[in-house]
Amino acid sequence: MRPLLPALLLGLVLASMPPHAAAQAPLSLVNGETTVQSVRFRFGDSQTFEEEMLLEQVATVEPGFWDESWRRPVKRFFSFLPAVDAPGTYPFLPFELQKDLRRLERFYRDNGFLRAEADWFVRLDSTDNDVQVLFTIEEGPPLLIGDLAFLADPDSTALVPRLSGGARAAWDGFRANVSVREGRRLDQFSLVQLQNETLEWLQNQGYAYARVRAATDVDTTRNRADVRLFADVGPLGRFGIIDIEGAESVRSRVVARELPFRTGDRYTYADLLEGQRQIFDLNLFQIALVDAPDPPQGQARDSTVRIRVRVQEGEPRLLTARLGYLTQSGARAQGQWTHRNFLGDARTFTVTASAETGLFALEGDGIVDRRYSASATLRQPYVYDRRLSLTAGPSVTYRDDTRENSLAVGGTVALLLDLGSLRTLTLRTSVSTREIYGLGGGAARLSELLSPNALGRVTKSELAVDALYGQLDNLLDPQRGYLGRATLALSGPTTLSNVQYVRATATAQGFLPVGPAFLRARATAGQLIPLAQTSFDDDAARLRDVVLLAGGTGDVRGYNLGLVGPKLPDFQRETLDDGTTSYAALGSGSGRYFALGGSTKLTGSLEAAVPFPFFPPGFRLLTFLDAGRLWTPGSTDTYNFSQEILTDPNAPAFLTLLDEALADEERVRYSTGLGFGFASQIGEISLAVGYKLNPTPLDVTPPNEVFNAADEAALRALLADDIRTWDFQRFAFHLSIGRSF
């Protein structure tokens, strides 16, 4: 009897299905081992919703990317890892398929399509015993909003006369900007959105206990619906007693001082949200909730609003670790220990150690960016005002990279003004002393030959202002919004610094979704101006940590780090025992270029991210166009060597043609390329290849060929060669892990 049960159930399903649906597939051949191969949708005259959204409404599920064919054994092999699940099962269930039709039709009705109809088609592959499921959907005409009225509850009179004078003055602005308008498709989300917007606006006008409900009058023949919003505003409110619950290791007044209101202030809902954000930003609490609970049942709504603040403290000590990767600096790591209530009153003490190891770096040809640093920071969260916080602490940094080998010790004090999420203004002062042991890993390098002050100690006192302003939908993987950063730094005076300058940089980024894809744009500008006795000619090494560079993974792709703009083959010069000099190219293989940098920088990037076909959500195809220019306006002496070098018979030939070699380096350079990205929990992971569209002769000529040119004539011929369109030197690969655009 048991073997007949599946067939009996299938017969009941067939009997309950529409004749058209039942005839579409030989369901009599389906058994308990039949699986789903794919689920697709076909639409009639219009398609309003993406297939991904419709798949969330049905129980019939197709295999994921890693559950298909040959990938299943791979997933099963790695299923012992915590983040990898075992391969799933995807049985074909006719009963669920029939229910899916009702689910889809209900979904469409809830979203304003009253006449939507769903059907299905099934194709059975008897060899593999799996099915392809196709849902067909006819949406029909949408239900549109007719009249939209705001009324007073419960007497259904006009709402505006019930409002206070200030609220009446602000009403027209609210009414003009409400997101749900006449003529828009009406769905359940729109109604909830309209209720929430109205309620939030009333609460921001001081009506703490306002209540809002929505009603619709649907005309099915015209597919129109009149919407009525009924608001019972209640009395205007002021903040009353503030109850704080859950504060254990800190005093209640430490929590209360973060609130932007005091007892007796006019009530606004926005102040509740801002207070909640400020408390959470103390980094001491896992949960921070600020609300105005409704009065007990049967008690009248009062004009005095009692406020409840509920917090839950986390562990005071926190240890974190982060890993990342950039092609220019290789594997990166950071460890951080934090005490979130140091000496009480929510002070934060943090010790941080970070390393850019250079391991597995793809750029630099032997000398890459290696940097090791440690710092300790004490943060005082309240400095005369809840929006002001003070941080101070020492730091030490050792670097051995393409520009210098040095050890810096210093300290920083910063006063931060918090104006809201992604809206900060910071005043920072720092002092440091930096001992330069060598240039670019210790070799006597190009910039040492250009500067008499290449080695030695650099002392610096800097005053800087940093501004951040933006609005993003997601901090780790933004797809909508904008972000701007600007920094203005002044080094001096001469009594405290042996290097003086003004340095200004600004970066603007924008993110815009376009259908399933989204666009990302970035523009950067920078200016470095030496002051007093400091100059590019004599202090190139002392300015090395502030000189502007362009090119690399996070800048102009297609170029390695810093190689947009002036550059020359990297070499060293040694004086032999007999008094003669020797010159040798640095870098293995074809050698490497040394980025000279500049005082003025302009770069920009436009990128499109498109969902990657046949891959799970989060995978995306990247295509981009980058541009950049780096130069030092009005300076023709920056790269002049001493006469001793120019007349040295052993000096490379390119030194005598220095100006000509760099003549084309300061124009705008363009690059384009393709990449592959994945939105992870640590930020986007991306791999891209960039292609130089208008390279200079130096961009596509191996450094050693330039260095080894026999004479001026040979060098001129080398740099005058036609630039090959598909020269391998035009390409550069870029990999980043845990780094946003």
C-alpha cells in the first residue's frame, strides 16, 4: 500500500489543478527522488519586480551556484569549515508548486496588482529525474492612488487647523515632499511608509503621543484608490523625567549628558534618535534605546513626556584583529586592544599595532611598501559639550619602502566635533621626529642625488583640520549616497620644524544605483606648497612623506603605485676606492621606476558595478575609466642634477636628457579596465586589470632599457618608438581585500 501513496497524492494534485496547468508536464512520471534543476519566470506585457524578489515568495527553490553539477563535491569536501554548509537538497514537491501560485498572486495583490494571475509550466528530464519550472505571470493594471487626504481623528475634519502655529507653517513643506503621491501605485508598503512619515513628522513637531491610521476606498472598475490618513495628534509635549536603565559601570549622568535635550525642552522625535546615536557612539554599550513609552492604559496623554533610556553594557575589554591585502603593500594585519571604560566615565583607551608586510605584493619589483606602527590613544568622550571629544596619544612608525627607510616617533592631540553620522570636523595637532636612515631600502637613490638634505633627522610640528561629510546607505558596501573628505595641514614654525609647508587634499565620492547595477565616481585634488626655507630642490627627502603621488589600486588603475607623473629609472651611485663613480640600476628583471612625485594632483574615476551572471548575490563585474595628472607647476629645477653628475663620464645617458624625458609625464593620463568584485563582511574584495590608454614612452619602456641606453642618440630613438597598442607594459593588475572604492 505504501508504494501507491505518492501516486495517489499526485493524482489528487492533478485533480485540483487547472486543466491547462495539468497538461503542461507529465507529472505522473514524477517520484519522490525528482529534484528541481531551475526556476525561471516569464512575464506578459510588463514586469515590475525582479526575479530575485519573486524567488523569495515561493517554496520551490533551485540549486545555488555551489550546489550545481561538479561544484557539489567541492562544497561537500570543504563543508567541515565553519562558514561552508553541506550541499543542499532541492526536491520537487507538486503540492508546494500549487501553493506557490497562490503565494505569487497574493504578493502581487499586496503590491497593487488586483488582477494578477500566475501559472506554471514544468519540463521533466526523465534521464536525470529533474525538472525545470517556469512561472508565467500576467500582472494586469496596477492600482493607483487617487485622492490623498489628511484628516483629524476621530471626527474626520481637516487636520491642519488642529495643528499648532509652528506646525501649520511647516505643513506645506511636509505635504510637498511626502514620498507617496497621487497617481503612484498603491501597495501595502506605501501605506505603511505614508503612516510612518506622517507620524514621524508630527512627533518632530512636538506631538509625542500622536497616532496615525490609514484607510483606503478602492474602485476596482477604475483601478483607483482614495487614501485617507487619520491623525489623532494629542497634546504638544515637552521632555519630562528621564529614566536611565542598565548603566552599571558608569554613572547615569555620563549617559544623560550625551542626550541633546533636557527636562523642559520641547519634544522632538529627532532628538530621541540623535541621543540614541550619541550614547551608542560611546562604544561602551551593546544596546542603546531611547524612547517615549505610551502612558499606562486608561491614563490620559499628558504634555509632559517621560523618557526611557535603556542600555546594555558590553565587555569593557575588547580585542580585535583584521587582515587585508593590497597589491602595492601585500598582506596587511592590524591588532587592537581596547578598554571601553578606562578609569570610568566611558573613557576609551586603545592600543593598536599594524603591519604592512610586503608579503606577496605584486608591485615594487623587490622594494615594496613595508610599514610597521604602534600607537596608544586615550579618548575623552565629553569636552564641555556632548558633540566634542578629545583624543591624544603617542605613536611610532618604522617604514622601509620604495621612498625611504626611516623611524618616526611622535604624538597627536585631536579635538573632534561630531555633527552626525559621517559628519565630523577635526582639529589636530601633532609633533614628530623622523630619522631617515636611507632612501628606498637604504640605497643611495635618485632623490638623494637631487637633495643635499636627503638623510638625517626631520622634525615636524603640524596643525591640521580634517572635515568629513557624507550620507551612505551602507558603510562597508555603499551603493547609494555621497562622501567628501578634505584636509588642510600647516607645518611650522621654523623653531619647531625643519620643514615647512601647506598641504591641502580633497576627495569626493558618489554612489548611484541604476537598476540592478550601480555607478561609483571619485575625484581627488591636492596641492603642496613649501614655505619659508623649504624647497623641492633642497628638501625632497624631508618632504617625502607629504609629497603627492598618483597611481595604484585606490587611485589611477593601470599604473602601479605613484607611477602617474614624473618618474625615472631607479639606480644607485657609489664612489669606488680609486675615486671614480659607479652607477647601477635597481630592481630585478626589467628594473623599476622611481616615482618623483609632485606638488599638484588631480585624479578621477568612474566605475560601473554589474551583478555577475550566474553567481550568487554580492558578486559583480566591474568596468572603469580612470584619469590623473601629477605635476609641479612652474618648477623646472626640481629634477636638475648637479654639474658633477652631468659631467661624469660614467653617468647614465638619460640624465643628460632629463627634461626631455619628463616632458610628457605631466599631462593627463587615462586608463580603463575590467574587474571582478565581491561584497564581503569586511568590505569589497576586488581583482581588476587596468590598461593605459595614452601612456608616455617611459610608461611602456622597461626601466633598464632607458638606464642602459648607450648615448643620447640611442635614448632619443628608444623614446621616439611608436607605442604598441597591446604592449604588456600597458597593463597592471590590482587586488584589494577589505577596501572600499
